[in-house]
Amino acid sequence: MSQTPEPRLQPTNPATLIVAGLGSAAVAWLVISTWYFDLATLPFLGRSGWLPAFTLLALAIVEFALAQQTRARLEGKPGRERVEPLAVARYAVLAKASSLAGSIFAGFAAGLSLWLFVDGQQRQLAAVSRDLPAALTSLACSLALVGAALWLERACRVPKRPEDDKPDVQ
């Protein structure tokens, strides 16, 4: 009787995050260089430009705290109750989705920041001084989300038991 392998959630591949970020940066450069002058303000950077950045930062903080709590509960530290296996699976899926979303946001913010710094500075646009700080903050908060998501994903790994390292004796 052949056994089919159980489906497993694989760790996030860094190449996936890099490709998503670079693709997003290219799209951002193309979109911004085409339509920047047609917009009075960038919709996500205007007066409420700090909201997306701080939302990403809040998600990063929540995921980092969740990672710390999950790791302690999986290791069975004193004073911590055991964690539900289904909850850990959900946290892992949340972490994978957040790392990908964070890399896409980071790529877009990097492309925007680079365009504002290079082309915007050359043309001495007044709007650059308004949009660049929010774009750089969005980039930093996106990278924080990627880091926290990868940390949460790592925290969801089941720790090895001491008996796993012993060779099988027959």
C-alpha cells in the first residue's frame, strides 16, 4: 500500500519575497513616472499618507508579539498554556501572507522613494519634500512587517524533541 505524502506548509522562500518586491518596485516606478504629474497628491501619501505606514507598523508589532507568545507556548515554558495546533497553523498562514504582502508594499514604496529621490530631485518638485518622508516611512514599516512575519513563521515551527535526535535501534 503506497502512502501519499501529507501536504506540508513549506517555509517562505526568500527568492519569492525578493521577486515580489522587485516586481512591485518596477510597477511603482512605471506608474509614478507616468501619472505623478497628473495627480494633485498621491492618494496613499496625501494628507493621510501616514495611515498606511502606521497600519503596516501596527501589523508588524502584533505579529512580533504573537511570535514571542507562540514560541514560548510551543516550548512549554512555565506559566504558559499549550497552544492549539490549529491556531499555530493559522499563525503560519498569516505569517506567509504578511511576508508576501509586506514585500509587495516594500517594493512599491522603494520604487516610489527611488523615483522621488532621483527624478523628483532633478526636477526640483515641491511635492517631493511632501511625499518622500511618507514613502520612506512606508518602506521602513513594510520591511518591519516582513521581518515580523518571518519571525512569526519561524516561531510556528514545532521544536525538536530530544528523542528525535537519537538513532533508531532495532
